Amino acid sequence: MTRETCFLTTKDFTIVEVMRDRCLGQDDPLAPILKRKIEAATVMFREDIPVNVATLSSRVTFSVNGRDPDTRVISYDKVTTPIGMFLPITRPRGLALLGLCEGSEFVLADVDGAEERIVLHEVLYQPEAARRDKEAMERMSALPSGKPSLRVIRGALHDQPRLAPVGACGFDDPGPSAA
């Protein structure tokens, strides 16, 4: 069995923990998902989260059981308008996507034991990455000439860290050794 991976910002992790604390017990359908997320979580500062990880308010493309992909914004709670645009983490699919990196999957089981395989295909927008892009642009515009010394091409700032899909998503490298 492969180890599940989940990458959460400190804010997202706190929200997941609060959701777990407010669960209605073992009968709550979110309880096992929350437990899995917390146990598998690698918690990161928002500045360090890779751009291909689904965080709150990220726009993602995903599929369920191999069906046609769908695009939604991961939200905290139900949003009534526009219909079909948001996927709240208060629903199993939304919670399953939170913390996944592109190419990763999460398997849900309903009360009857039927499995549902959710695959994250792409993170189209991530607020943490957008914030880093904005800050980089502001730093560049603060140069002495008042103009950036480089011509910025749309999307060129997305050379931020990305996680590899599925098996390589975890951090297997123990880090520097004392040797």
C-alpha cells in the first residue's frame, strides 16, 4: 500500500483540524476523510506550497471514476452562486481534492463500501502562487529606474516549485545527512 500524501498550508491544516473537532462522530461522512488528511498532511507555509497543489480557493480540473473532467473552485463552505462553480470542502469530493498535487488521486468509500476515485488533473489557479507572482512584480517595479529590468511574459513567473505526480509526490528523501 502506498503512503497517502497531502500538502496543506498552515491555514488549510487549521481549518481541517477544526472541521475534525466539530465532526458529529463516526457517523459523519467526512470523519474518515478528515482523519486521513490530517494523518497524511505535510504542513507548509503558504510561501512554500508548490503551485501544483490544490489549496482553498484554487481552481482545479479533476475527474471522478474516469469520467469527463470537471473544473471547480475549492471553497470552504457552500456557495450558492454561481451554481456549479464551487466545490466546498464540507463535501467529500471537495475535501478529497484539498492538498492533492497534480496527477494524484484520492479514493473515497461511501457507506455501502462503493469506491469513488478522484484524480486531480491540473491546478489552474492557486491563490498562494498568484500572491507570489504579485509580490515578484511589485519587487521588480521597485527597481531604481522604476521599470522592470526584464520583460515579463505572462506566465513566466511560474517557475515555482512543483511536485511530481502520484508516486513521486511524497518526500522520500530524508534530507542532508551528517556524513
